[in-house]
Amino acid sequence: MNVPLLIARRYFLSKKKRNIITIISNISMVGVAVGTAALIIVLSVFNGLEDLVRSLYGKSDPSLVIAARQGKSFSIDTLLLTNVQTTPGVALLTEVIEDNALLQYHDRQMVVKMRGLSENYFGQIPIDSNLLAGDHRLRRGEREYALVGEGVQRELGIVLDNRLAPLRLLYPRQEPGRKTLNINPEKAFNEETILAGGIFQIEQHLDDSYLFVPLTFARRLLGYGNRRTALYVRVGSSFKLSKVKEDLRERLGTGFTVLDSDEQHVSLLKAIKIEKLFVFITFAFILLIASLNIFFSLSMLVIDKRKDIAVLQAIGATEQTVRQSFLLVGAIVALVGAVAGLALGIGVCWVQQTFHVVSMGMATSVVDSYPVKMQATDIFFIALAIISITLAVSIRPALNAGRMQIRENL
């Protein structure tokens, strides 16, 4: 027979005296329930936002990106390309040159990110499904075409396949042995023209600033020669991504980095995780304040039950038994509140996932409603926080109860 549990349950369920102690205990349960539900809901929203970021960027991300560890470009040769292509799991390799360039169209201009791609790029990313207009091919016969982001097209008013007014791209000319730009405007920039062949809409960051062009066009404009800014790798579906990544890192050595999709956007995802951590700490602190009512209710319960404690000690109850009894009273109060909060939080998240009740409230948002995703790890850490807080606020009153003297209270 578990005597401390029986005593704790009797004190918790007792309905003989509806006094201030009972009221404070009920307030404690409500506070723990609300804090627990709020933690689950807020952390689930952060999980949903993290998944949303991954899904948005995943539309344009290759499986792996190989880049230089230092500097923005690196030289390629047959040996390097063969070393990558022969790695088990590498299904497709795409050469990439990416840099800023000045785009002019009629009397308008803007700085864009120009991404030069080898012809097999669209085997990496099915961009044809994200086209708003035109053709996804960057080369049709001998003619080169550019794919323009929807935001860039809207900003400059670009018309597709306009041979009377092609796109003009300019890039600062770097002369050998010269560290500054030539002051002669006619010699200061490389210039190339290209027709707009299609308009894509993937995600806002790409749509508002990117232009996709053939690799040969980027080489001419930027003067990169055999240098590349990245190599895109598509991993075969039957291979494990992490294993292919480690094999490439071993083969390429310390001069290169091999990044998966999360590592390509590590700053953004890290910012979301840090915000989630600070929100967890903040709400855990609020939960601690709400749980202080458990401390007050237990302290008052110890005073109210002095005679009961003395009787228990007189019939043989040890200090440990008394202490455990009052610790269990606090645990029961916290447990009832936590279970109620858990049910409430999960219920709210399920309703949002199923019926999308709370909208983003913006016409330009990429999703109509707040994304939520519940994770078992969040529930585990919330439970751990509640256990720690309950012990922290319950241990002092329990110790005081165990130290009471029989003669003083009988």
C-alpha cells in the first residue's frame, strides 16, 4: 500500500472544506493548463514555419551543393568533375556560375542575381511546373534565352521573346593587373544581350531578384573561364543523402564544402530555432510564475493539516512519508493541469491543421493560414519543464511538513 499516495489523493479530492486553499489549488491547475497549452501551440507554430521554409526553398534547392570553402569561385577540370560524377549515388551534376549583374530593359534597370546553368539543370529542379509563361528551355537551337523571376518581370515590364528590345546585362570588367575599374564607361563593363524566354514563380526571394541564363552566356559576361561558383548534385532516390554527402566530402577534401538543403539555408533555420528556444524559455518562466500558486497552496495546506501530520507521526509515519505525501499533492495538482493543458493544446493544433481556422491575414502571404506541426520532442521537453517546476515549488513546503514536531501540534 502506497501510504503517501493515499494521503495525497485524500487531500486533493477532499470536498469537506471549500476554503481558500482549494481555490488557490484550482487557480494553480488552471495556470499550469493554460501555460502548457500555450507552449504546445506556440512551439507547434514555430515547427510549422520551419517546415514552410523548407518546402518553399526545397522547390529550387538541389540535393547537394558543392562550393569553395574560401572565396566565391573555384577552378574546375576533368579530374574534379570525374571525381564527383563517379561517387556512388550521384545521379546528375550541374555546373553553376552565380553573381550580381545589372539588368537593363528599355529605360529601366535593376541589379539582379544572375545564375548561369548548364543544360541539365532542369533535371535537378522541375522548374517547368513553376512557369507562369513562356518556355523553360535556356537554349533553342543556336539562340540563348533567359528565365526571368516574376518579380523582376513585373518591376521592369519585360515582354517575352521581344527581339526588338532584348535584355541587356552588364558586369564590371576586370582587367589583368588592374585593381580599380576603368573610368571610361565604354570599357568599364562587359555587356551581353539575351531574349527573355520564360517567367518563373518559385518563391519570393527568387522571383524578385533572380535571372536564369545558359552557362555559356554567364561565362562570356562574367569572364569566369573555367571557374564555377558551385556544382549542383542530384542524389539518386535509392541512395541515402547523408552517406553521399560524406563520401563527397572525403573525395573533395578540405578545400570544398558539401551542403544539403538545410545547410544551404542554415542562417534562416538557425534564426527560427533560436526564436523557438527563447519562446520556450519565456513561456516556461511564465509557467513557473503560474506554478507559484502550488507553493502557496501547499504551504497553507501544511499549516492547515498540522494536527493530521502530528497524528500520522504519532502512529508511526516517518518524516519521509509526510514529505512524500505533500510532494505528491503538488505533483497531482500539476499533473491534472498539465494533462488538461496538453489536451487543450493538441486539440487547438489539430483544429488549425484540419480546418485552418486562423488565417495569416495578408493577401500576399504564401499560405492562407498559420502552419502548425506538433512534435513529440516538444511534448517531452514541456513535460520535463513541468516536472522540474513542480519539484522546485513543492519541495520547500514538503520539507517543512516533515520537520513538524508532534508535541507542538497535538
